[in-house]
Amino acid sequence: MSGLDFDFAHLLAGSLVLISFMMLYQDRLTALINVFALQALVLAMSVAWQAYIQAAPHLYVTAVIALVFKALVIPGALHRIIKRLGVHREIETVVGVGPTMLAGIGLVALAMVVMLRVTAAADQLAREDMAFALSVLLLGLLMMVTRRNAVSLIIGFMSLENGLVLAATGAKGMPLVVEISVAFSVLIAFIVVGVFLFRIRERFDTVDVSALDRFREAQK
Amino acid sequence: MSFVPINAIHLILIIPLATAAVLALLPSYRLSARINSAAALATLVVASSLFIRRPAVGLYLQVDDLSVVFIVLNTLVGFTTSLFSGGYIAHEIEIGRLTQVRLRFYHAMYQLLMFGMNLALVSNNLGLMWVAIELATLTTVVMVGIYRTHEALEAAWKYFILGSVGIALALFGTILVYVAARPVVGEGLNGMVWTVLIEKVAGFDPALLNVAFVFLLLGYGTKVGLAPLHAWLPDAHAEGPTPISAVLSGLLLNVALYAILRFKMLLAANHAALAPGPLMVTMGLVSLIFAAFMLYRRRDIKRMFAYSSIEHMGVIVFAFGMGGPLANFAGLLHMTMHSLTKSAIFFSVGHIAQVKGTQQIAGIRGLTVTHPILGWTLVVGVMAIAGLPPFGIFTSEFLVISSTFARQPLLAIPLVFGLLVAFGALLLRLQGLAFGEPTPGTAKAHASYLPMFGHLGLVLAAGLYFPPLITSWFQHVARMLG
């Protein structure tokens, strides 16, 4: 593997982690969706680059899925949903931005320490990708626990899944990557359609999960 | 592409899938319910034939001595639940809780769920197994939310989010296993084929395998309902239709457990990797004791039995975590007995909730007076699940405890403690449910008793006499599990 191949892959994977951090401090839903779209775009580029340097044409399919589905269709649908629901207000964060960022830094450090140590035998690119992928995954999880709004929960989950795609493409020659990314797209489509069609808005007038909890308390 | 003749493994996948397609189009729910049962029976028959003759191991599909136990149990309970479901949904249609259109959907999803679970059990490929478990999760999410009430939607949403995160973690673990396998097995499809991996796992990097197993245990453990990842389970059981509660408790938890067992076998075959046992023992014990205490505070009958499922999954994971031929045997036996008993309990609870018009424990009293058959079935079922002799669960719990005493006497103390706490809670609640002054709701139940009696009969028979053929089979599988 030439130096440029590696550097470029490294740059793209690192950008994914950076964008995950950007998502942590977005306090408006519209901005959050846009940043997610940006991450999906970078992911598509990263996957396409992996397809090119590994000479694995099937990965282009995954790249196209990431580009069309996650960078265009889903953000578009989410924009429409939040407009319909009228939730352009600030996101309620359970934890403030400062502590969240600190926790994020801690998680990335943890991911680096764990993954770089255990993948000592693997090749350089796979090591970096695995470490970055775990960072993106943990940051996605962090976002899911620090946000209450259902739309930002979805976005947190999708960014977590971006980390998984990065890991799957970074593990050279992994079979079934395309199938798995299709399966994940189905899952995400379900979630998005679910928020819309499951009539969470209609029944609860909000997509705030904590409102669902409050509702349940009242029922008891 | 070479022509592959259709064998029994393909059939147990094709039958549910084709039936799901047919059921999605059929308007009549009575006919659908019958077709549903017929297809489930056909799948069961084909699955049983796997005991006798087994197709060769493929790159994607395989059946071995371990999976055949799960498959037959899966299709058996799938069949009896479809019988129960027929009577149950007829009542739901009458009272208008479900519409014809939703039922069409319900039946199609039922078969799709069976397909997903069977696929997970016969897959020889770790990626395929993951996709199958995801499919099974999605179908159950949809079915949990089918009543479209506030609570049902909330339960489905919670299940969805927690299940998805669990599944995501499991995928990361799967990818790590592949990364560990690649230097030894080589790139490509072989790196995910379980039968190839288990042969060569001794040469894998142990550190990577350890990290992978932690992710897999957390990920699939969410689906097993292990504390502290169990939060979705009680809601999903309480708010969905009761046949789905029975399938969730009796089958889907087992399928996720099967995935964990497969990876445990991989780790056990690599001597440098960490022993998966202590992790599983800890999670099992925590689930057992936590759920045992939670049983006391439940006000909803289905929610209570959902916690009882967490408790028993804890015992099963504990037994497999202990390892060794005796504990594994006890774990397998306990899993089988729990599936049969718990689904029988849910069958009777489903009818009870229908005649009483409530799921609240406070609203259900004196069942043995108003509905003698249902009431006594529940009494027998709860006695069986609480671990009283002469039922099969007594045998398996006894085996778990005695094997623990033989090897780690100190661990037996929390185990017995948890079991006793749960035992007390169940009998305390049963007292109120079955006896005392009856509450209103004396309408006759249009119940199909056959599935309940069949299951409890099997559990009783297993407690009294266990056929040597099955014993030797389980012993063989227990040795395989290491």
C-alpha cells in the first residue's frame, strides 16, 4: 500500500470522528441533521476510497447506499418531519455541552487505547480504521444517551452505524458487507418511518421520549 | 452456478417465507390462522427429520447437533403458539382490538419471524446469522406495536431503540472476529464461516477475540434480556399480543442465546483467550437476583411473567457460563423446559386477560372458581416455573445447583438465594390470582386448551421420566459446548 492511499483513507476516517464531535455540540435540530448529512457524505467518500484501494468493486454499492440513502434521502425526510412536527426549538440535552465533549474525548481515548493494543497484529490501515470506527460508535452511543428528542436519537443511532460501516469496510475482504449495509438501511428506514407512521406525533403531540415516560407514569 | 437440490434445511426456510407471502395477500383471518398453523406444522415435521438425516455443511447453511435441538424446540413452540393464536385473535377481532387488515399483517409477520429465527439457527455464517436476528427483531417490533395504543407504541419504540443498539454492538463484535480470523483463514467468505473458524480458532489473536466477545455478549445479551440490558423486555411482553409474548419468551430469547453460545465455543477453543465463563456467570446471576426482586413489585400479570423470563434466562446463562458437561446439560434442559412452560403460562394468561378484560393483577382473583380449567392450568404452570417437583424445571434447577456446588460452592449461595426469592414472589402472586373472592368477568373462555396441556404434559413427563435417547443426545451436545 502506497503512502498516499493510506494517508487519504486515514484522513477520511479521522474526519468521521471529527464530525461526530461536531454533532455532539449542535443544539438545533436542523443543524444537527445537516452535520449528519455531512458525515454520511464523508463516509461515502471513505467507502469509495476503500473500494478503490482494495480493488473491491462491491464496496462501491455500499458507498452509493451511504451517499444516496444516508446523505440525501434520510436527511431530507428528517427535515420534513421536524418541520411538520414544528420542533425547530433547541434540543434538550441531559448533560451540558462541556461535560459531553469531555466525555467524548475520554471515549475516543478509550477506543484508541483498546483497539490499537488488541489489533497489533493486523495491518496498519485496518488498525486505524478499527480504532476510528470504535470512536465513532462510542460517540454515537454517547449522543443517544445525552439527547432526549426522538429525532436526535435516530441521528445518534445512524452515526453509530456509520462507525460500523467504516469498520466493515476497513476489515479488508470482509464478506457480506453490502448485504449488511442493506440490512442496516432497512432498519433505519423502519425507524424513520416508525416515528412518522407509528403516529408518535399524532398521539403524543411530540416526539420527545421523556414525554412517553411521563405519559406512562400518569397511567399507573 | 451449480444446481443445488432442495434439502430439509432449505425447506424450513422456504415454507415460512412462502407462507408469509401468501398470508400477506389472504383477506380471511380464519383461513389465515389455519394456514399459519398448517405451515408451522409442516415446518415442525421437516425440522424433526433433521434428527435422522442431515444435509451436508455448506458455506452459508449447516445443521449440527447443537442447532438441531434449538430448531426442533423453535418449530414445536412455533406450531403450538400458532394454534393458540387462532383462538386468541378470534376474540380480539370480536372485541374490535384488531382489524382484518392488521391481522393479515400479523399472520404474515408471524411466519416471517419464524423464517428469521430458523435462518439464524441454521446459518453457518456469522454475518448471515446477524442479519437473521435483525430480521427477527424487526418483525417482533412491528408486532409488539400492533395494537397502536400509547403503551404499545412506547413499548415498541423502546424495544426498537435498545434492540437496534444491541444489534449494532453485536455487529461490531462480528467484524472484530473477522479481523481476528483474517490472518489465519485468509480473506473472503471463509473468514465468516463458523465451521471453518472453529477449526482454526486456536491460531487467532486472543486479545482481539476477547474484545470481540465483550461486544457480542453485550449485543446479543440485550436480546437475551440480561440485566442491565433488559429494559425493553417487560414492556414488549406486556403490550404486544399474547401469542407474541409467548414466542418472545419461549423462542426469540433462545435464538439470541444460541448466538452467544456459538461465540462462546469459538473462545473456548482458543486457549489463550479469556475464559468466557465468568462474564456469563456474573451477568446470569445479576439478572437472576435483580429479576427475582422485581417480581414482587409487578402489578401487570404479563409484565410479571416477563420478569420471570429474565430470571430464567439468567439461570440458563449462568449454567452455560459454568460450563462442563453437567452444567451445560442442565442449561440445555432448563432452556427447553423454560420455553415449554413459559409459553404455556402465556397461553393461559392470554385467555385469562381476555375473559377478565384486564391485565392488572389486582383485577384478577379467584380464577379457580370462575374458570376452573384456566385457573388450574395457571396454577400448574406457575408451580412448574417456580421449580416445584415433579416438573422438569425442578430437575434442571436441581442439576444447575448441584453442579455449581460441586465446583464453586460459594456461587451456589447467590444462585439458591435468587431462586428462592423468585419462588416466594410467584407463589405469593399465584395465591391471589387463583384463589380468594372472584372478581367480575365470568364469561366463558373460548380457549384452545390443547397447546397448554401439551406443553405442561411434556414438562411433567420430563420431570418424571426422561427418555434415555434424549438424555444421551443432550449429553453429547453438552460435551460439544465444552
